[in-house]
Amino acid sequence: MIKIMDKVIGWMMVLLAIITLWAVLTPNHLYVG
């Protein structure tokens, strides 16, 4: 169970990092003005 949770948390962190990078690299469609 602990290993599975570690994997889930790890993948969530990876997804958050990718989404953050995508939002930073393409700011014109999110943070306009």
C-alpha cells in the first residue's frame, strides 16, 4: 500500500511539474492581463 501511494504521489508531482511548465511556457492563454 505504501509503495502504491508513493507511486501515486510521485506521478502527481510529475504531472503538476509538467502542467506548471506548460502554463509558464504558454502564459498567453492562462494569465492574460
